[in-house]
Amino acid sequence: MGSQKNSIESRPELLKGILAGVAGGLLASWVMNQFQGAIHKMVEGEERGHGAQSMQQGSPSHGIADKLKERGIENPDDDAPERLAKFIAAEGFDRRLSAGEKDAGGVALHYAFGAATGAAYGAAAEVLPSVTAGAGFPFGAAVWLAADEVVTPALGLSKKPTEYSLGTHAYALASHFVYGLTAEITRRAVRRVL
């Protein structure tokens, strides 16, 4: 009976952690976009629409990109979230997105992913507080490694990691450090209030 009571009492704390993590993930996604937009502007002299994921441009030659090529809608200038938005619309709804819809879909998917990873981080912080060590930098690095280096290329949303320069990887990792730090600062602040 005692363990059942503890699990019931811990659920509100877990929910608070998830909510704080979602808030952290959303704000961190925005801050990461601002960081990437500023870096891109410094390097290229122009700002990308939603700076994020710019390292993931270029047509991959497998997976989702193949499906988009078959439908005649693959564009090497698309980033990973835009490519995924087009894939969902084409495969799930048999519909082509306009340029504006593609942009909006890419932004929505980027923020949804940021919120989801933030939620997982917030939940983990409640169960295993040691995951918050390092001010969010290890969390950001883990998101970079899992998403940018493994899952995104494996799905055919970006080229293989070996096809990008070391500088591009460093830029992406730095962007995710910004994401992790912002997520942790925000999660901690929101969690104190809840």
C-alpha cells in the first residue's frame, strides 16, 4: 500500500516536471533559432527564415528524400523539418504544400520536437535529478547526437553526417548547447513556480 501511495503522490510532481520541460523546450527552440539566425547572418550575410536546422540542408539519397523525389517534390534547399512537413502532407494527406505551408510546417515541427524533448527532459529531471548536471549542456549534446547525427540522417531527412564539414557539426553542436542551457534555465525557473 505504501508504494502505491508514493506513486500517486509523485504523479503531480512528474506532471509539473513535464510542464516545466515543455516550457523550457519551447523557449529553448526559439532561442536556438535566434542564435542560428544570428550566426548564419554573420557568416553568410543573410538570415534564414527559421535559422534552425540549416546544417541539415542538401538532398539526401535515401529514405524520406527518396519518397519526396518519387513525388517530384524534393528540394535540396529544404531543411529537415520542412522536408518532414512535406513528407507528412504527401504521404498522409496526398497533398503538396505551398511554400508558405512548408515553411509553417517546418517551424511547427521544429517547435513540437523542442517541446517533446523538453518534456522528456523535465520528466527525467523529476525522476533522476542528476540529469540536470552541467547546466543543460549534456542534454543539448544528447539531443544533437541523437537527432542531428543519428535519427535525422537515418530517416533520410538530411545527408549522412560524413557529408558535412567539421565546422558544420561544431555549429550544430553549439546551437544545441544553447538549446540545452536555455531549456535547463527555463525548466528550473518554471519548476520553482509550479
